[in-house]
Amino acid sequence: MTLVPPSGSNTCTVLGEFRDEGYHAVQMSSSIIYNDGSVGALYYVNYESASPKYTNNPLVTVNFGDLNAVGFNTADLQMCFSNNNATWTTWVPYAATTGSWDLTAPATGGNNTDEAKTVYARIRTSAMSESNFSDEITLDRVAPVLNTSLSINSGASLATSATVSLSFNVSDLTPVTMRFSNNNANWSGWIAYSTPYSWDITAATYGGNSDDGNKSAYVQFQDSAGNGGTASTDDINVDINGPSSCSVVIGGGSSTNTTIVSLTLSAVDFSSPMQMSFSNNGSSWSGWEAYSTTRSSWDFTNATYGGTSTQGTKYVYARFQDPYTHISASVNDTVTYDLTPPNAPNVGTAGTTGSPTNITTPTWYWTSGGGGGNGTYRYKVDNSNLTTGATVTTSNYCQPGSLSGGTGTAHTLYVQEQDAAGNWSASGSHSITIDTVAPSAPASVNPTANTGTIIYDEFRSAYRTIDTTPTFTWSSVSGAANYYYRLGTGSYTPTTLTSVTITTSAGTRTFYVYAQDAAGNASSATTINIINHNYQVINYTTSGGGNSPLGWNYIVPEVESLGQGVTIPQTMTIKAIGFRIKRETGTPAAEVGCWYLRFVLRDNAYNSISYVGGNFTIITDTAFKWIICDSFNSTVTTGQQVNITVDSPDAFTITDDAQFRIAASTNDNYTASQYQLKSAASGNTTTMLAPAGWAPGISAGWDMHFVIFGD
């Protein structure tokens, strides 16, 4: 009979009635759990209720579920199991879950073959009522077998689309799933095995990128039993983009005054050859032409490609195409179309050599005149045509070399400035006159004394004076702009006058003066020597005539005078040059008193006039220095040498410009003996020839006259 449980239940209750021959009846009932052989809701292997089931482990878990919920008293149940429904385990108390059931155990009818397995179970009550259960699971312990490796686009070397076809072949006991990656790290989810499979080899989610170049695809396989990890990979070159790193540069700078320009181009692509085309507005394009890094003679005003002839900013666009008609984005560059020249430079600015000048290599400076000049200049000297042969520079000055001068030659520099477009300005100019001829030197210099007198010493070729502020006057020079003078060493002082008063000091100095013209040419210097002395003053009174006694040697200061025929006054001042007059014999105390004096007057032509004075008085002064004249050799005759020693007890030094002469007192023959200079090599002793008329013996009455200049 067939038992069908009531709706919503899998428990059937069977009622039975038994009768004997006398129709005496006895009723009995029993309940049974209904199972149709499927898993149902009560019996599971590895907790899986769905079918089919798969495992890669022969040890599985058996679970009955909640039998109490379907009418069993699980405390009253026993159970047993089998792998073949024939060989069973012993009965054991019921447990809802039995772990580590071995699908391959021979003792329960199992085997070690990977295949579909059935696990059988029985439960029974204490009344010995049994129920049968079974569930199937496939044992698969082998990973999927890769029969054919992954291939992209059937092994093609290049893909021109991001979507490629992946083909492969695997086999397994259980259904296979697969997943994919572009970098073997970022994987897609597992999906059912299917081949071929369409795949985006650039997908960033799975480790890809959209760049052209070599790319890889990865696939992994896993069966339903959990065996997996089988992987395969393949790569392919991909060109799906237009050329990249594209650029166009208009040659010649940021501005130009010509409409025809050269272009410098750059683009890269995975494939070649590339092509390029151009536009002046980004929409009207030239035809495709072979790619090159340069393109000459492009007219950015060509209306066919969107250009105009107006001045201002101009555009040139470029685009590039690979062999698979992938076109790059357009790139562009700009240039300013400018036909307006800048302003002329300002020539002759600060630093320019002054005019006139004696410099034959003058320097010209200039500044930009504005108006868009870019600091590039060109120039020529004495030639206003700068279109050819001009010197081009970025400096703001030039020194064009040696130029002609003479008495005055004007040279003009012409300068133009360029703007960024290449337009040259009009010329700025500046002239410089070069004069290389020096003026004449002042013809003469005339010194005059502002205090006392000034005389000329022919031995020293110098003027002598006691004036400490003499005036020097010189002749005017034609063309002179300035005169420069100095006394002695040191720097020259400029003046526009022809005379100057200078403070002097004791000693010999040379006065220099030269003329300079406006160009800076200087004449040679005209010079004179001047000797300045700090004289001491001796006052004396003449008291009559008479000849000086013979046999005496005198040291006599020579009186300088400026006029011939000078009348000697009764009282006069002699300017002695720093020494006392002393008799050869005697003591310093004896010098105070009445003495005879012979002296000589000289006119400005240096003619000597003898004069014999009378008595005079020497005023002592402790500041005076001593000078002693020793007796000279009394045996010397005319023409022989006479040695004269000038002694200085108080360290007075006789300078080399001291002047001596000897004359006979009897005839005042001063012309017989000319003044001679002291010998520098003999210290304080000088050597001179005895004059004509010299007689042996000092008692003959010879006098010695000399002028001494000391320290």
C-alpha cells in the first residue's frame, strides 16, 4: 500500500483492526516518518541541502537536522550508516550530527575512487520502527586539467581594441568556475566556465591600463569541489589609442613679421607609420601627410585652413594618426604676427665717451627707445645703412675700434633695435669728434716775487727768492681749454687762468705748467726752477771809505741787487744766508765790534761792481751758523789749483750750489776770477784755479768772495 502523509506533514499514522473467525475485532495503530528517498529537510551531507554536492575531502559530516520538529522522539532513536546500502555500521544512539564520515571506507561499502557517492542512514524507534535516509555527494580530489593554455585573440600579435577574446580548454569531474586578471593580483569574481570569453584587457579594476603597448591577461580555474589555482596567461601588443606626447612649436620665437613659418613636431605611437595634418583654427584641416619632426613653409594666414591676415595672435594646430586611424587630440602653438617696428634707440647715453676726445677708440652707450624692442641691436659707424654689414649685439654699448682723429674728425654711430617679430627700428645716432693733435706748450713762464726780490742764478738755471708766495705767469695757448700746473712733485692742479700764486717752502723746486685742449690732448710741460731760502738779516752801518787791511781772509756775503749803478746808502740791510762773518783768527767773542767789509754788487745781468765799504757792525744772533775759511796755500801761482776748505763747527752743511771766487784786494780784479760751483765730490772743500795776477803769498792781499747756500 502507499502511504501519503497529510498536507503539511511527513508523518503517517496507520490504524489496523484484526478479527477472528468469530469476527471478534482488535484495533492497533502505528506512526511512521515518511521519506521519499531524497534529501528532504531532514538529512544532509556536509550541511548542504541543495543537490548536487561536491567535496575534495573523503571525510564528510552527516546531519539529520531537527527530527523532533517532525514528530520523532530523538531520545528513543538509534542510527546506523552505510556507503552502499548493504554494509552497515552497528546501531548507535542517535546524534543529530556525525562528523568525519569516510566516504571511501571499505568497511561500510566505500571505495577510493573520485566519483558520485551516496551516504545511507537508518533510524529506528524503541518499537523497532525504522526509517531510511540517503544523500548524494561527489568526491573530487583533482584540480581542473588545463588541456589548452590561454590564448588572446587566437594568438594574434596585436590588438586594436581593448576588448579581446580569451580562449582555453579545461576538464574536470565537477563543474568548473573561472576568474580573470590583468596583473595577476586584482582578480574578477568566480564565474561559470565558458570559452571563448570576451575580456577588457585594459580594465583598471583588474590591474589594467589604457596605454598602448604589451599587455597580459591571466585566468584561474577552480572546480566545484574546491580544487583550484590552475592558472594560465598570455600577452599581446595593444594599440587602441591615437599618438601621444604630441606637440607643435612654431619656429622663430614668440613673434614674427612673416606669415610663413617652420614647425617643429613631436608625437609617439606604438605602431607606425604615423601621419599628420594641420589647421589654423582647429576645424579646417589639411590632408594627411607622412609624419615628420619638421614641417616647413606653413602659412598661418591661409584662409583654406582657417587663417586670416590680421596682425595679432595666430594659432597653428596639429594632429596625428596611427596606422589604425586612431587620431590624437589636437595640439597647438601661438605666435604674434607683428609688423610694427619698435622706437629708435637713445644713443649717446651715460657712459658714452665725451666729445671732443683724443681717444681713438671711443665708447658709445645707448638705451632702448621702447615700443616693444627685445634688446637686440645692430650698429655701424659713419654708415646709416644697417641692412647689410652691421654688427649685431645684445649689449647696450660698443667700442668699434681705432678711428681717425687729426685736428678734429667727427664720427657718427647709428644704432637700431629689433623686436621679437624681427622688425628693426629706425636709427638712433650720436656723433663724437676725435682730436689727437695736442696744443702748443706755454711759451714761457715768468716768476715774480710778491715779497722782496727774485733773481736768476745761471749756475743752477734757477730763480732765487726769499718770497714764500711767488706768482708764476705763462703765455696764453691757442685752443687750450685748461692749464695744469704743479710745484715739485705731486698732482697737477687745473686752472683756466694764465697765472697762479703758490706757497713754497725752503729748497729747490721745479714749476711745471702745460696746456690741455677740450679733447684732452696735453702739450709738453714748460718748466722753470725756483730756489726758496729762509734768510737771516744782518744790519750794519757804513761810516766812510778806505781800503780793507791786507793779509786778511774774509767770508763775505754777496749782496744781490737788481740795478746797475746802485748807490750804497749809509745804512743798508744785507740778507745773509744763514751764517756769521768771522775772522780766521780770533774767538767768537771778538766778532762783536768794528770790522772792514769788502762786498760785490751785481746787476740783473750779473755784472759785478766792486765796492769797498767802511766800518760796519755785526749784530750777533745765536741762531746763526758758523762758517770758517782756512788760509789757502800761499805758494800757489797763477793757473794752479787753490784748495779752499769751508769749516762748519756747528754742523752747518754747505750745499753743492755754493759759489766761490777769488780776487786781489789791491786791484779789485774780480773779473779775473769767475764764480765757480763747489765740487760735490770734495765735501766741504772746493778746488778752483788761481786767477790771473795771483802772486805767491797770502800777504799779497787777496780777498775771497763766495755765496753760500746751506741747509
